[in-house]
Amino acid sequence: MTGLWVLRHGRSRANAAGVVCSERAACAGLAPEGRVQARAAGERLLRELGELIGPGGGGSVPALLLASPFARAQETAVEVMLELQANGVPADVETEPALAERWFGELEAGPDSVYESVWEGDSLDPTAAAHGVESVESVAARVRSVLEGPRLASALAAGRPCVLVAHGDALSVLCAVHAASGLQRHREHGLPPAGLRRLLPPPSDSKLP
């Protein structure tokens, strides 16, 4: 494995407005600050890749950024890709629908202050779907399909650095799945806007939960 990272999108226009935006068609993309954050994440990724592929990345296989179809994740991935390419590291962005934002049901377009109560519910029951919010278990099933799927496995086997670009809850659940920790504790794995984290491979004798 050359390396697997997760990256949360930069600050979005929805973040700036303080509203829940889990509908793809309503996603207005990154705020200006979010683009700056995304480029900074690209710089950090470059530094980490330097230890794996050498200075300049000459002759290296392309890095692969698998991004949620939401505009804020796509724009984040493109900013990182451009940062890598500008520094001699080839990179491609591909869309991965299973990394989409968690659906927040009846809470869609409301104030983002509701997140705390949703997360409190998650900590009590990861199968809960109050107000039509997608359950943690449902999110876990789809992100597990990415972690265990042939697309990612093929890229890693080919020596490609891979970055999963997605959203706060999708990635906290994904990290909980990868770490084999309880889904009800997924928020312990939360990332800030444009937060980047390398996922170390699990022990060879373990399987994802």
C-alpha cells in the first residue's frame, strides 16, 4: 500500500451560512476560505507524499482522488489535484457516489445547530433514523463498500496514493469502520474542514467490521 488518506472538504457556502445541506442539487460548493483550505491540504499531502514517492514525484504513478459527487467535495479534490500537478505529482479526480453526504431528512436546509442532537442520538443507537436522517449503520454500509471495493483495492495494488474526499459524517463513520471502533463513537474520528488524515492499514489478520 502506497498510502490511503481521507480529506474532508474545505469550508463550504453552507457551512458559512450555518445551514444543513445534504441534498446534492442544493450544494453550492466551497466558500472562498474553503478553497484556500483545500490548497493548504494539497500542500500538506505533498509533504506526506514526499516521504513515499520522492522529491518531485518524477515517474510516479498518478495519485487518485475519489470524491463525493457533491460540489464542495469535487471542488476540494480539484484544488488538491492542481496543487499536486503544479509540483510535478500526477493526479486524477474520480467521482465516488458512495462517499456522498449523509442525508439529513426533515432537517435538510435547517440550522446546523441540529447536528449535536443527531450525534447524541448516534451515540445511543447507530441504527436510529429519527426525522428521516440516514442512520450511521446505513452510512457505514456504503463507505465500507468503498474501503472493501475493487476500485480502491486496484488503485492501491498499483501503488497509487489514494485520497477519499468527502464530508464530516461520512468520513467520521468511515474512519470508525476502518479502525474497527464502535459506530456509536464515530464522532471521535471527526475532521475539521479540509482536515487530512492518513489511514494506516489494519492488521493483516483483521477484517473491517
